[in-house]
Amino acid sequence: MVPLAAEVCNGFLIMSFGAAPPILFVIGPTGTGKSALALQVARELDAEIVNCDSRQVYADFPCITAQPSAEEKARCAHHLYGFLPSTKSMDAGKFVRMAQDVLADLQSRGKLPVLVGGTGLYMRSLVYGLAPIPDIPQDIHERILTLCQEQGPGKLHHRLQDEDPDTASRLHPHDWQRITRALEVYAATGRPLSWWIRMHPCDQPRYAAKSIGLWSDLEVLTPFLQARIENMCAQGAVQEVEQAWRRCPDESVPGWSGIGCWELLQAFLGRWSLEEAKRAWLKNTRAYAKRQLTWFKKEPSIDWWSPGQDISIVQAVKDWLGHSGVGTK
RNA sequence: GGAGGGGUACCCAAGUGGCCAAAGGGAGCAGACUGUAAAUCUGCCGGCGUAAGCCUUCGGAGGUUCAAAUCCUCCCCCCUCCA
């Protein structure tokens, strides 16, 4: 796929493609076997796998975040896994920029990108784009965060009602993370967040995305999540935490907030027993899976399957590619 | 056998006459979410009901009172100490 035309629109370069390039998503809650399915698809089609998960980017936690093994990576090219130090943060904007580069590369080589992951926001941002809000300067970010700590989110919400009433009206006064984000955007750009969104509604897909969803109800999923935790511990999750702590002994850093990482760290630091840590790990994983289900439920046009139907799914993907006429060997 | 402490909703736990279907926390359930998203936040959470409301709850059985989770009597269980 090669851009046919480039046009300037509102000062931003918009690439328009002759046809939206095809990409495949494999999504669903954690622990449903997305990675294995993606590998299966990649083996049968000329595809490469691209991470679409906010946690599998961290280099320190390959086991706990269930990144592909060396053997799996040898079998098929994997992109955007395990490259980020724990001190660095990830966000949807960075992800979209990186993923776009990878996709462009794959398309130029005629490979089908298979995006695998559970981060709904990243998936949506990649397909529909994000308002082109510039990165917020660190000093502004820190200033507003400090303000929030000192004054509390309620005060800031009040301030947001002046600066960006539209955003304020849709945010709960306790939602400090989104409130500070909105204030940052205004402070850094002089425009309210709602203005950016109005100018760039991001309601048109930029790729011909096919989404395979692996659905599993929580009750069904829970025993698998439990087993996976035990499995991860057997695979060296505890040692992974020890090593990560040696490299980065600062809990407040982004990498440590991953589910399982933080809980095991509590055990490693002697605050919890290993059993307590595992219990919290499972509970938090379950809650996370539930949030994922809630998100994906309302995501449009996902082709839902039950876990374990990989062969039929591969066939469905082939049919889709046949119809779209691109990307097959 | 004696002395003391205690039994409250799925769990922990506050409540010592009316403002109590009962604080708070946890768990559970549902949801929101355009750059921290494995994050952040919200709602529900005895039963029936859209609601007003009705019904059944504070170990059990009686009693006092206009009114009891709260006071009295007896009984059952648990814990600590003394023997």
C-alpha cells in the first residue's frame, strides 16, 4: 500500500490511501489465548504480529505481562514487545505513532499486520486516530499534578468548568486523571480538550480492520486466570520481580503498576505473603478482564468467537482476505 | 466449675431505645472512559417494585415499651483468663 495523495488539512498532514489498508485485530480479555491464535494466523498467512497491549511493552516483565517467548518470536516476527524500560511511560499517542510506522513497514513488504492485545483504547486510537494534541511539556504536567495533590480533584474540576465546561460536564469530580489531563491540554495548547475533539472527531476508520474477538464470560475465565498465575510463578515471575527491583527500585514508576508486578513486589518487599499477593493478583486480573469486556462489548463490528476455535477462525480470516483481495500469499 | 469478652447482612466491622434496611471497609455485580487505559472513575449491593412503598432481618425464644440491633429473662454457641 502506497499513499496516493497527501493533502494538508487544518495544518496537519493527512495521508489518504487508495483503499484503507487491511489489518487484523485479535482482541479480547486477558487470558483467552489471543497470542496463540495470532501465532496460528501468522503461520497460515503471510503475517507479522504487532503488540496492541499497554503492558507487554515493558522489558522488565516478559513473564508477568505474558509476552511471546523467544521461541515464538523466532517462529514469527513480533513488533513492539518488551522494548520499554520501567521508568518510561506509554500512552495511546506514542503507541499510535509507533504502530503506524510498523504498519507502514509491513504494508510496504506485503505482510498482513496482526495486532494482538487487550488495550481497547490503543486499538481504537490506532484505527480511528487521535486528535493531534501535542505532547504536554513535562513541567506543565507536573505542575498540574502537584496542584491536584494539594487541592484535590474537586477544586480542579471546578477550575475545568471555567476552562473547558464541555469536558468538565462529562467528567466526575473525582476523576483526577482525566481532569488533570484536560487541564494540561488547555494549559499547554491554549485550547480546551473538547475543542480538539470537536475539530478532530476521529470517527472514520483509517484501516480496513477486521476484528476477531475472543469472548469468555468471567466465571469461565477465572479458573484459567488462576492457573495462569500459578504457571507464571512456575515460569519465574517472582525472580522477574526481584531482578526488576534490582534494576529499578522505585515503585512509583510506570512499569511497576502492571497487574501481578505490583502485587508480587509487595510480597518481595515483605508487606504481603506470597499467598496474599497471588490472591490480589487474581482479583485485580479479574477486575481488569471485566473492564476489558465492558469496553469491547460496545466496540462495533467485532467478530466474536469462543476461545479454542482457532482453526475456524483462521478460515474466517482467509475468507475475509479473499474478499478484500489483499495480503494473501 | 468460677471470672470476663463476644455473637450484626456474603466476609470484616460500627451502631447501646425512635433520625436503622442498619455507618465504614472488603468481596460481588453493572457501567463510563480521545495520550497513565493492566490506568482512572462511577453506580448498585436483604427481598419484591420503575417509583412511592410494602415485606423479612442484627445467635434463639419470650418479655418491657407508643417504639428494640440497642433494655430485661431464659437458652444456645464462640474466645480469653482462673480452677
